[in-house]
Amino acid sequence: MELDEGALKQARSDLSDGAVTPSSGQWAQPIVKLLNGALATELVCVLRYKRHHFTAHGMSAPRIAEEFMVHAIAEAGHADRLAERIVQLGGAPDFSPEGLLARSHADYDDSTDLKAMVRANLVAERIAVEAYHQMIVLIGDKDPTTRRMLEDILADEEEHADELKDMLDA
């Protein structure tokens, strides 16, 4: 088993490509497209969680509203990681509000009932879990760095879903 010397030589010469090397270059743009969909999803989740944080009311609302804000902050962190990776791959992160919902896998929700808010967020987290699972499978060995990042985000999303399910069961 030997390394591809031609690819190593090309990696020495194409410095303007940054982290994109011959072995990852052919997959960079399709991965950027997947990541921009995930970015839109995370941004919609931030907006939904923040709205729910500020509008939650009822006896258990303060505790649940605080958890909504914790999740909003985590989702914003996911968005930042996705945007950074998109740039590393030579793409442009799409933060445009125009078409944000169309690019997102999850929905926005303007519920006023606390239980409906929790359910809407649980649905969105389950969608994120499924989307990240699918992205990880699609990327496979094509980009191990992106795959590991998505696996980390997936673990957070699974934790969020479990927390929301516990809120519904309480």
C-alpha cells in the first residue's frame, strides 16, 4: 500500500485551496451544499428557541424557557462551526434570511402554548438528528473532518431531543 505521490505533489502546489486537497476537492462543493442546509436548519432553530424563550408562560415556564435559551445558544454554536467548515472547504456560508425556511430541514414555530412549544422543538430536534445521521452516511470517508464535526453536533442534538422528551413526560 502506497500513498498517491501525484496527489501529494499537487497538495504542495495548490496552496490557495487551503484545506481542500486532491483527495477531498471533488467532494467539497456537494459537502458545502449539505452544510449550508444544516446551517439554515440551525439558524431557524435559534430563532424558534429564542422566540419560545421570550414568550413561554405558565407555572413551569421559567425553567423550560431557560432551557430553550440554553438550546438556542448551542444551536448558534453549531451554526458557527458549520459556517467555519464551509469556508474551510472553499464555500460561502449562506446566512441570507431570504429563503431561510426553504433551505432549512426544520420548521419555525410561533406557538403560544408551552407544551406545543416543547413538542415543536422536539420535532425539530428529531429532524436534525435524522438529517445529521443522513449527512454522516453520505459523507462517509469522503471528508473525515466534516464527518467528525457532524458526529459531535449529532450528539448534542440527541441530547436536546432527550431533554425535550423528558419535559413532555414531566
